[in-house]
Amino acid sequence: MEHPRISQNPKVMVGKPVIRGTRITVELILRALGNGWTIEMILDQYPHLSREDILAAQAFAADYLESIRTVAAE
């Protein structure tokens, strides 16, 4: 699962995935979107991010969820 805009380092935000070169977590971006923020609102609040960074956070989360193995209940 390669995501050039996302990095994880135990010394940065306790190893949570962040936008590379920032301390802005994928989680923060997803929570903002989930709370009704638009991409434009996030960019206004965090002007050093790009639209591509936000889309990369969404793609990372989708790939992460796809990688989780689930077991169907009987």
C-alpha cells in the first residue's frame, strides 16, 4: 500500500499516518470531512495542505479498510 503523500513515523504524532512533512493526521482530515467540512474549508484552515493531500488521506483510509480481514458471522 504505497501512498507517497502519507507517512508514518513513531516519533511523529505517535506513529499515526500524517500528511508527509506535516503533523496533520489522516484521522483529523477524515473527521473534518465526516463532520461536514468541505475540502475548501479544510484548505482554508490548513493552507499548507493541498487538495491532493486531502484526496490522498481518503485514498489511504480506503486502502487501509480494504486491507482489514473480516469474518462473516454465521
